[in-house]
Amino acid sequence: MNQTNVKIAQDLFKSAIDLMKQEAFKNPENVNDTRVIANLAAKHVKWDVDEAYYIISMLLEEVNDKEVAGKFNRLPEVHASRWDYQ
């Protein structure tokens, strides 16, 4: 892994968060980064619920919480059966 590229990507990510705070929220000083990251991710997947579940699952695995990720992965199945999306 090229650490220079990782640093550039992290800097760009932070810049995207800062830009989005200014453009998408009335009071950007009151919005935390996590809220903005969620907003950016939702826009990226075009508000697709299944893709959102996948992002959450991948995030849990990235932070090494495989136990919770495994349980969380059942959520789309439960959601689909509850709302008869099958």
C-alpha cells in the first residue's frame, strides 16, 4: 500500500466532508463529521437501502467487529420479510 496515496485519499476525504458541511447544511458549525459522512454515502448509493446496509456491514468489518457485522448482516433479510419486498 502506497502511504502517500493513502494520505492523499484521507486529505481528499476530509476536504469532501468540509465542502459538504458548507453546501448541504444550514448551520455547518453544528454538524459533526459522522453526519456528513452518512450524507455523502447515502448520495453515493443514491439512497439504495440494500447498498446502505452493505456499507454499514463493510464498516463494521473494517473496524474488526465481525461479531456485530455477522448479526447486522441479517438486518436486510428481516427488513425484507417485514415489508414483503421479496
